[in-house]
Amino acid sequence: MTVHRSSRSLQRELLHLAWPVLIAQAAVMANGVIDTLMAGHLSSVDLAAVGIGASIYITIIMALMGVLLALTPVVAHHYGAQRYAEIGADVRQCAWLALLLSLLAFAALKHPDPLLAFSRLTPEVEFKVRAYLEGSAWAVPGVMFFRVFYGFTNGIGRPRPVMTFNLLGLALKAPLNWVFMYGHFGFPAMGGAGCGWSTAVIMWTVATLSWLWCRRNAEYAPYGVFARFEWPRLTALRGLLVLGLPMGATFLVDVTAFTFMALFIARLGPEVSAAHQVAANVAVFVFMVPLALGVATGVVVGQALGAGDSRRARHAGLLGLAVGCGAAAITGAAIGFGAAPLARAYTSDPVVAAAATTLLGIVAVYHLADAVQAVMAQVLRGYKRAMAPMVIYALSLWGVGLGGGYLLGLTDAFGTRMGAAGFWIAAVASLSIAGAGVLAYFLRISGHDMPGGANPH
């Protein structure tokens, strides 16, 4: 096969995996958009409460759920090496891990006081945040067990079922929000807190249906997930944790930097917090494109390495990065030019809309830096490399991003305090540093893994 034909084959494979992941991620992100839009049309207090509550929820969930991300590269390597029976065994062990993490996350969401202490909320906002987290806590088991299904089916190169179930959840989101937020069919009107309760119903539904699908679909039979029951095995769990704990820690760094950014900005008042929530929601929503490309690229990389084809793995990483950066440049330009109408679509409050327009101009640049790190982080997971990226993210996102944002936004250390804009400017700098770091690390280890180099496994 010539190089040109091989490149075209790789492009088709990435596209085949990426578009369902993209739609699945879009469905997940759209849930947040629906929550923000519906809460924004209730009041600025409800919008701020949903934004702050979602930040706390995501911090806890992603830090713990990140451990389960180890399953995707593990399954991908087994698949590339045609070790199909080992896939089912690792999925069963990961389910036990999901159960433990569910208990930890549930307890943390039911007792959010340490995180709330940082934001110095008004009593009205804090009451609504606690009510939102109360409902969200019950979503945790569904989220964790669906994540195991996600890691399994993506690792074997079948992302379409995840797409289907996420679209089902999206279809249920607005109607269930309407029921819980406004009080219909005998339920009390919960306001913004209803978004958390609707998420709980959706995630239990999606998780249950996904595993029923897996059990009954013949395409999953070769992996023997339901072939037998087995208790937790320390050796298998240790293997997942060695890879998963640094991944979870990386997510903790990433998400806490974003969460504490929201909590510090909350000190500036409900209007500024609401404007930040609009900008954050747009940033998270457009992030789905590089994330989808990164997930697809990471799966191809893992399968290629499992099959012993290090050259294809490196090529896939570079191709995914190029496509991700091109798409991010187009998306960022669209955000920059459409900042004002986009802000007005989120809120009818002119003060919030004006502040959000300024922040969206920064988001346009932020997105390009975000795309580089998103693709490279997923590629490195395909290489089963997690420790070095964790260190890179901790130094850049906590040090430059959160620390620099605090100095720029809330102090006069560098001149007149910049408020929310200072946090976003520091975030751009931190992601640029993180992206450069993980890209350099990928180029080094993928070069070593070529014939004659060192093996990263």
C-alpha cells in the first residue's frame, strides 16, 4: 500500500469513528445548553445557580469518572491484538470500579460545603445550588455505569450506540426540565434545581437501556461481558487504576481549574456569574469537535499500538491534530464575529448580555488552544501515557490559569483588576502552555516508538 492510499484509509477510519462521537458529544453538551437557556429565562439567580451547581457537579463527577477512562485504551489495545476474551474480563472489573466511584461521588455531592465556601454565595443562590446538587447526586450511578459502556464500545470501534443513547437523553431533557422546573404532573416547581433532577432520570434510563442493548446484541457476544459473574480481582483493578488514577487526576486539574474560576467569578455578583456561565457554556459546547476527533484518534492509536503498528499510531496522532486545529480556527472565527447575537440568544438581561459578549471574544481565541490540548490528551491516552500529561496540566492550569486568573481578575497585581475577563485571559495562556507541552511529549514518545526506538508500553 502506498503512503497516499494509507493516508486516505486512515482518514476514512478517523471519520468513521469521529462523527458518531461528535454527535454523541453534541448531545451531551446540548443538555447543558438547554439547562442554561431554560434557567436563563427564569431569572439571573437561577442561571447563576445552575452554572455554579453544574461546575461543582462536573468537578466531582469528572475527577472520579476520569478513572474509568482507562478502559478505552485498555480495550483498544486488546482489540488491536485480538485478545477478545480479555476485553470482557476488564469490562466486568471496571464495573466494580464504577460502583465504588459512584458511592464516593454521591457522598461528595450530598455534602458540597467545602466547594461552596469558596464562592461566598448569597443565601438565595446557595439555596438553589444545593437543591440542584441534591437532584444531580441521584444521577451518579447512571453516569458511571454508562461510562463503562462508553469505554467498552468505543474501544472496540463501535461508537454509534453511545450516540444513539445520548440522543435519546437529549430528546428527554427539555420535556423533563419543563416538568421539574415549572411543576407539572403533580411535581413541585423546582426552578433551576429541576435541571438536576431531570438529569438523574435521564442517566438511569440511558444506562439501563445501554446494558440491555449490549446483552442482547450479537455483535457484542465475542467479548463475553455477560459470560460469567466474577468478584473484584485486585490484579485487574490495579492495572486499571495505574492508568486511570493519573487520568482522573488530570481531569481533576482541568475541571477544578474551570470550577474554581466559576466560584471566584461568583464573588463579582449574579450578573457577572451569569455572563461567565454563557461564555463557559459556549466554550464547552464547541469543545465537542476537537474532543470527538481526539477520542476517535486515541482509539485508532490504541488499536494500532495493540497490533504493533507504531508508524500508523504516530500518523494518526498528527492527522487528528491537523484536522482539529483547522476546525477550531473556523469555529473560533465564528464565535468572535457572532459574539453579540450569541450572547443575546442566551439571556434577555442586557447587562448580562453585554458582559457575555466581551467574554465570548476571548473564548474565540481560547477555543484554538483548547483544541490542541484536547486532541493530544486523547492521543496520549491511546499510548497509555497519563503521568506526564497530569504534571503538565497541573503546572499550567492550576499555576498559570487559576493563579494568574485570580491575580488578573480579583487583584490589582498587574494594574486595574479585570474581573471575569482576567480569568479567561489567563485560561488562554494556560491552555497554550498545556497544549505545547503535551504535543512535545507526543512527538518524543511516538518517535521513540518507531522501529528502532523505545517501546512506550
